[in-house]
Amino acid sequence: MPDTRSKTLILWFRKDLRLSDHAALATAAAEGFRILPLYIREPEAVGTGPLGAAQEWWLHHSLDAFGASLQGLGSRLILRSGPAETVFAALLAETGASAVFWNRRYDPCGIAIDKALKAKLIVDGIEVRTFAGQILHEPTKLKTGAGGNFRVYTPFWKALDNSGEPPEPIPAPPALPAPDHWPDSETLTDWGLLPTRPNWARGFEAEWQPGEAGAHKRLAAFVKSGLKGYRTRRDFPGEAHISKLSPHLALGEISPATLWHATRGLSDDYASEDYIHFRKEVVWRDFSYHLLFHFPDLATKNWNAKFDAFPWRDAPDLLQKWQRGQTGYPIVDAGMRQLWQTGWMHNRVRMIVASFLIKDLLVDWREGERWFRDTLVDADPASNAASWQWVAGSGADAAPFFRIFNPVSQGEKFDPEGAYIRRFVPELKDMPAKFIHKPSEAPLTVLKDAGVSLGKTYPKPIVDHGKARDAAMAAFQGLKAE
């Protein structure tokens, strides 16, 4: 191994804001480089940075926490704005760095930027090394038995599960050698990532602890008290059998391999179906990246081109009522308000609200995908697009279009006492459980006793679900007939 102790290396952090299980960081530290940690705010890289305003809030706090962690190792985080090639040209000239490391990313824009930058750096005589670790598999390597790319989740899961355990997570280095000279850094405050006037993210602070420490704290709590019963209880939004690790995964504050290994050796205390099902949810993210890697237009084009002719409705008023949680269907409204108040929504409810937008309102799934990417703290270019196409029936291994969720029966099944509704739709908090999911069917005396006036304190249903279902199926049958 060459002596690298006097050489400066720029370690480019992206959606991998952690010290542990970070292959690029571990390698740089082990080889003795003087490490200059860098984060770039790339204006042109749609999908590689925060996807929307909610995730910008998270990024601010995540970078702040990560910078503090680096200081604890005798290092610091350099912040720069601009196209990656421009930023690197300036930093290489300022520091005399001879090497650049990064962990690979898999979104189309990020891949294109990294490919061009790597070629340029190599021509300029800079050593460039890239590493895996953001997902459990490399999309170029995991293939079907016939050598093709996966289009169906179950065979993908089996192939990944049979490929062996991922490597043990790498511990964080105890210290990081500093470069001889620290270049200037921009400040987080100057980036203006936090909302002001109004501060619509005020409710986020009580819900989340962005950063690597928060991620590991969340994982430990989930394994201790949320994993047992996960398979059968995870669909109940009023209960605690959920991990809420997705925002931490989205910005790489914890690696998927760390989540995988946290469930090893639990069979004595947990039913295997619980941790296996949790692993399957982690692998859905991998499957989504597999799809995005091989179908770069996943967020904007139907995977199944037959849906290109679907007669979507242009209904901005209905879309706005859905966005604001004013549909008159309590489980839908609770989900949309949870999203606005906390930047997150329970997964079962995500499917319900997506089905309602697409199949009750006949609004294009891309409108929902855009709203989610702007309002979710766990916005992810692969999972968000793949999941919306799954509900719409237009994606790979999608649910059939005729699987149309009934928002009333879904609420009654998964929130039977209305705990979730009472939290996020407080105007219905005094409704009896029998009618809390269908206040429009409650007798006037029940509504009066609960202090509910339909059309005033709580909206009437904006569509009739039965008629909307028939209209959706008619549109789908017309699509099939073409």
C-alpha cells in the first residue's frame, strides 16, 4: 500500500451523512489520507439533494448534526454550492488534494453527474474511487436467472435474500486526520433551508431527531418495542409497530445493512415472520432503486405504456382538497394532515390516500408523486415513484388497477376505535367509533352530540365512493378495449 499520510483526499458526502458503515470514509481513514469532508449543494441535480421543502428542513438539521460529529473526530464539514465540477475544480486548486472518494448514488441525474466528473478528474490526474453501501445490492449485478433485470418484487427479494448476508457494518473511525489547510466553507444559515414566515415545519421538531444519533436511537427503540408483532400490526396507524426509519435512510444517516444486521439473532425473542417482513420492507427500497436504475423515467412516465391513454381528470379544486385533508373521508384527511403536520405518513395510509386520488378522483398519479416529494421528510426518488406507480397499476409488479381501496372500510379495519382519526382530525374527536369513519352516515343527533356540522365544521364527502369506483372501472375498461 502506498504511503498516503501526507496526501489530502476530498471525501464527497451526499445522501450518506453518517460515520458508521461508510465504505468510502472507512477506506480513506484506514489508508491514512488527510481527509477533507465535503457536502455540495448541487443546483442542477434534481433528485440528488433534498427532493422538496420538507426534506430541506431535515437536511439542515442532518448537516448540522453531521458537522458536529465530524468535529468530535477532529475534523469539519466543508459546505459549497454550485455544479459539482465547478466546486471540485476550485477545491482541488485550493487544497492540492490528489484523491476523491465517494459512495455511489443510483438516481439518473446523479449517475450522469458522477460519470462525467469522474472522467474529468481522472484526466486531470486525480485518483477517484467509488464505493457501494447506499442500498443492499448493486443494480448492475443482481440479475434474474435468465440474466435480465427484475420486474417483479418477489423474485427480486428471493434473489437478494439468497445472495448472502451483507457485510458486517463498519465501525466509525476513532479520528480523522485533518488536511494541512482548511478551505473556506459556506454556512447552513446562508443556505436558507429552514422555512420562515410562516414556519410550517414547527410540528416536525417534536416528531424527529435528524442525524446519525437519532437514526440509531430510532432503530434501537423499534427493535425493543416495535418489531414484535410487526407483520400483523404494522398496518394499524394508531399503533407503534412502525420503525419511522425511512427519513434517516433517505439521507443516509443509517445504512440499510445496519438495519438488516439489527435483526440478526432475534429468533429466540421474535417470530421470524416479524423481522423477515421488516427486511422485506427494507428490500422494497432496493427494488425501487433497481427499477429506477433500469427505467430512469420512473417518476414521470408510466412503466406500462398502455396507461398513457388513461383519461385523467383535470380537477385542481379536488386536488387541493385532497392536499389539504378536506375530502370528507376521515382516514384520507387524517393521512394528509399527518403529512402536513409531521412531514411523514403511515405506510398503509399512504396507499389509501394514493388510491383515493387516483381512483376516486381520477387525478393523475404524477400529481400525487409531486406532492409527496415536496412534503415528505423521507422523500426518495425511487421509492416514491415506484410506490405511486404500484397503486396506479401502471408500474412494475403493480397492484391491479381494479384494486380500489374503500376509504371507509379501510379506516374501520385498520383504525377501528378511531385513535388515528381523533389525533389528526380533531373536529371528529367526539364522534363514536361506529360513525367516526363515515360521519356523513351518522344520524343528526349523533353529529350534534359530537359537535359536528357537516359542510361547516367538517366537509361532506367530495365524491361518492361507489359512483367514483364505477367511473374508475369504466375508464379502465375503456383503456383495455383500445
